[in-house]
Amino acid sequence: MKKVPVYLEVREPPTLRWRILGILIVVVCLAFTFGMWTFMERTNDSLAAVNFDVQADRAIDVLEERLEVYGDLLYGGRGLFLQDPELTRVEWDTFMESQNLFERYPGINNIAYLEVATPADASRIERELNQSAQLGDQLPISLYPQPLTDRLAVVTYSTTVTDDYQVLGLNAYGREALVPALELAAISGLPESTEAFKSRNPAREGTKDVIIFLAVYEKEISATSTDAERIDALSGYIALSIHPETLIKQGLNEISSTEPVSVRVETVNGDRIYSSPEDIPGVRIEKNISLDVSGQTWRFTFTAPDYYGLTLRERFAPGFMLIVGLIIMIGFMTSHLYAGGVRVRKRGS
């Protein structure tokens, strides 16, 4: 009986050329996948930075607008005394109460008028303060701190956010922290701010306040007036005490985002004015902005997560792209190695 030959089909290892081709394709796939992942990550970083810049700028715009309003209040107070140098405390209180200042501007602690005088006028000022005393004043009203300085700037009219925060009789020249701003305001004729100092408002204990002074002159001062002429014509100051923490929070409230935002505010000397309690974990983005507050520079550092303002699809798209690319590459490698062998027919025994 004639034997019929039997052939077996076997698969031998892929050739060197086939292997090199597979490696090249894998390298290209890897480069493309990681390139696309990097591109999408950088695009997200740019989008988040732009979103964050817009919101931080918006918060600063709100603060600048509010500070402009505070400036208008100072100039309005000065206008009262230019119009009527004999303005009484009743007239002052009537005007200030009509403005609803503390409801409209919760960042304000106090607005006051300070009379410039000499120690020889101390008795007269004390007498007038007590004669014009109103319900809620802490009597008797005396000038403080003692001893009195060579020149006085005494709070004679005051409108405060709370009755516990009375400053009538305060000689501002007796507070070392206030003197530089007083002297600058007398010469410049513009609003001048103090550095931040510990708040004396019992309701805001543990925080800081700032006072902005605007000089009041006995007559209109021209732009060409000398420093000596301005000081000679000085009759008083309008003082506005503000609470930076409340003011800054008003700006942060304008940021429309569900992501947490932290802000730190410092002076050029590094003194901390305000710091958000929020802690931003993980990778963060920052934006630094400087704001002029009547001659003082506040430096804002805004901080937010690196995914700020991104949708869920935008946040997870780079990772999804990476995973899909790796799966496709692994599938290609598997199929390439499986199909890469050479099929040969061998005669069986």
C-alpha cells in the first residue's frame, strides 16, 4: 500500500526585518501617544491659567471700584467743611447717617473728622466735645493718649460701625503708626493710607485695619502751592478706617467658580494683611497682582488648583487619551508578534 505524505504547517519566529519594523511602529505609537498627552495637558494648563487670570483680575477690579468709592467719601467729607467751615456735629451725623455707609460698605469701620490744633486748644476742644455729646458717647470725653504732642489732630466728629468703637478725643499724632500718613496727606492733598495695624474694633479683634487720611484746608489749595503753604492752611483731616479682610472677601465673592481659591495679601515690607484659611492641595497655579491703596502697595497672591475652571471632560481627556493610546499599542504589538511568524510546511514522519 502506497504511503501518502503528511505535511504539517508550523510557524517559525519572525525575521529580523519584521521585528525591526514592529519596534519602529511601537516607538512611533509611543511618541504620538505621549506627544498628544503632553499637548492636551499643556492646553489644559493654559486654559486653567486664563480662567484663573480672568477671575483674579475681576476680584481686583471690584476692590479698585470699592476703593474709588471710599475716595469719593473722603472728598465728600472734605467738601462739607469747604462749604461750611462751621459744620456742627449734628450736621455731620445727619449727613453720614443718610448715606447708609455701613450697610452699603461693610468694609468701613469708621469715618471721622480730625481737627488740627495746638496743645493750647486742648481745653477748648474737650469742652466742645462734652457739650456736643450724644446718647451713646462715653463721658466724660478726654483727649488721649497723654501726654499731648506738640501738634494735635483730634477726632471731634465720628461715625462708627458700632458704639463700642468710639474714637472721639483721639489725638492721631499721638499714635506713631498714623503720623507718616498724616504728614503725607497734609503735603499732597491726596488720600494717604497708613500701614496695616491691629484692629481696635472689638468686633474684629485679631484682624487688621487701615486708615486713609485726606487733608482739609481752610481755603482751596492750588497745584502750585508749596508744602509750607499747605501746612499753614491745614485745618483738619477726614479719616476713613477700613477693614481689609472684609474688603478682600467682597472681591473674592465676585469669583464665580466651584473650585477653592486662596489669597494672601502682604505689604512691600512683607507684613501680612490677610490670608485665606483655605489650603489648596496638590499642584497649584498662582497669580500675583499689586494694588495701590492710597500710597500703600498691597501684593496679592491668588492660588487655585491647576484644573481651575475646567470641565470634567477637559480634566480627564489627557488621561483618557493616554490609556486609549497604550491599549491600541499593546493590541498592535500582540497582533504583530502573532502574525509576524513565517508559515512553512514540513513533512511529517
